[in-house]
Amino acid sequence: MGLSILDYLTRERLRLKELTKVIRSGDFPVEQLQVTRKIKKGEKALLVLGNK
């Protein structure tokens, strides 16, 4: 039997909460961290991330 949408969302929320704790603690390997988002239609420039 599959998960209900409520069970799925609850599980994902807990997983994200745990991941956030690991990142904030400094124990997450930064080289494995990726920030992604969809590019909107007509978008001409991407947000610059990192050190300037």
C-alpha cells in the first residue's frame, strides 16, 4: 500500500528538517551541496552565488 499525501509530506518535512540541522552544524560536506531552481521563461540572467 502506498503512502498517503499527508504521510509523504510529513516524511519529507522531517527529512528536510534533519538536513537543515546537519548543514547548520557544519558537518555537511560543502562540495556535495547544490542549490538549484527552475529557470523562468524569458529570464536573461542567473543569480550570482558565492564570493565576489
